Amino acid sequence: MGTCSKDTSRLVAKRSCYTELSESAEQAKRRTEIARQYKPLSQLRKLHTHWGHVESVVGLVTKSWTIASEARNSSRQIL
């Protein structure tokens, strides 16, 4: 390290940090693309298993309860 000044070593550290962040972002992007490709497969798997069917029904019921409670709250605000 005798030939590197402090400024040079800081610059190199910043570049390596940026490179690591850039690589992490690229990996996350790839994982997201892969997950998007496999999402329809997981939905089909849910339809073909009993537990998957239960999860789907519970998800739908939960969504309808959320919508119903929001509707009730908005009607109370109007009155």
C-alpha cells in the first residue's frame, strides 16, 4: 500500500462498493424475472392440491372481508 495515497484508496473503495451494489441489483433483477416466470406454475399447483385450494379460498375470503369492511367504513363516513 506504499504507492497508494489515502484519496486513491478511498476512490477504489467507493468503486468496489458501487460494483458490489450494482451486482446485487442485477441479481435481484434476475430473481424477480425468474419469479415472474414461475408464478403461473405456482398458481396451477395451488389449484391441484387440497391445501392449495384452501389457501386460495381463504385468500379470496380475506380480500372480500377487507373490501366489505372498507365499504362499511366509507358508508359510516358519509352519514
